[in-house]
Amino acid sequence: MPPAPGGPVHVIGASGRSGTALCRALMEQGTPFIPVVRDAGRWRAAGLPGEPVLADLTGPPDALRGALAGATRVASTAHARHVPALLAAMPAGATLVCLGSTRKFTRWPDAHGNGVLAGEAALMESGRNGVILHPTMIYGAQGENNVRRLAALLRRLPVTPLPGGGRALVQPIHQDDVTRSLLAALGRAWAGPHALVIAGATALSYRDFAAMVARLSGLRPRPVVPVPVGVMMAAAAIIRLVPGLPSVGAAEIRRLLEDKAFGIGPMERELGVVPIGLEEGLGRLFRG
């Protein structure tokens, strides 16, 4: 096993939700980092120290290569579709730790999931040291739009309409556990490329998830009403026209019919991260 790499961490997407959380955690543990962003103003708005390096992942390759010159560890919280560009720009001996998504497992492929698959394939084919971490639905980050949007919808509705009655499984992961997983991955040596799912401690039906969100956000219980997918899609199209109501896409509705539950043994074994329970995580979110 090679020694774990040292040196500062070049953080791609440092001004995004997961990137900002990672930079804050690196700062707290005393690990130097270099924020690599497209918009310097957005980075400064995050209120974290450090002069950003500007680079656009879709821009000229030389600019990204210059931004990563001398890098030993690269952490990317940008979409996994950019992994090929990162691999081409990174120094040959640098380690890559990046985020993918369990969207890669969906039965209804879309651009997001296909981009994750392409990013993972690029890392695996490269033979480079590193890992792509595939989180389930992330909640708890500042400005996240998963749980908060669900809570906003439930506040407006007397019932919880769900396709199939909401019996498919979900296993959300708190942003804190995503950050802890990234830190652990950056702190260990990777011999060759790896892929690893990271998920929360609790797998439960979507109907139970919605009920927990309602309860912990201070709402009274909402009865679940099973609704055919086609009807929900038509209703979602109408809701998008109503100002002030959170929107839900057709692809999101379809994915409510598929189980999204995963074993966390590999995550605990490889990273040493034991995720928090959903009740605790939602409590942190709504108390904060």
C-alpha cells in the first residue's frame, strides 16, 4: 500500500454546497487547501479564507492544467461528468477523490445519471489512484433543496400524494457524513481507482420519510394518498405554473417508484465513517 499523499488539497467546486462544507472542514482540521472555482465572487461570499484559483471545467484545458499544477490531492465536488477533464489536467501522480451519485443506478437514465456513469468509467479506465464516492440523496447542507422543498410542499398540502403509496425505499445521507467521507478518502492511500457508495444509516419507505419530515418540521401528520404516476406528472406540470409553490419534475416522480437503499458496510470499512441516523440528521436540519 502506497503512503497517503500529503500537501494541500485542490478543491474543485469549492464554492458549491459540498465544496464549501469540505473547505470549512479542511480549515478546521488544519489541512491547507486551494479553492478552484469559476466565480471568485461566489467563493468570497462563502466567507472562507484563501485566494481562489480560477478555472472553468468546460473551458480551455490549459487553464485547468495550470490551476492544478503541482497538485498531489484533488477533491472534486463538481458533477462527475467533469472527471475526464480533471484526469487530463492533473499531474500524473496526483490522487483524485470525487463525488458521483447513486443516480447511476436508476432504471430511467438521464443526463445526470449518464454523466456519473461516464465519470466513473473514466476514473476506472485511467488506472489512477483515487475514488469516486456515490452519495444517496444529500440533505442538511446550507441551501439544499431536497428535504426543505419536501417540507415546503407538505406545508401547502392537506395530504401527502405519492406514486405507489410511497412504498419505495430511500436512504438519505446528511451533508456532514458526505464531508466526513471526503475527508476520510483524502486521508488514506488508494492503490488504483475505486468506487464506493456512501449512504445514511436509515433506509425507510418514502411515505415514512415524508411523515418524519412533517413531524420534525413541526407539521401535523398528513395522510398518504396513492396517486397514479401519470396523474402526479400532470399535477406537477400545473404546480410549476403556480408562483410560490416548489416544483417537482417528471423524472423525480418516476424515481419515487424505485428503491434507493444500499448497504453501508463498505463505507464503514473503507472510510471508517459510521453515518448518523435520519431522525438525528433531520433534527439538526430543522433545529438549525
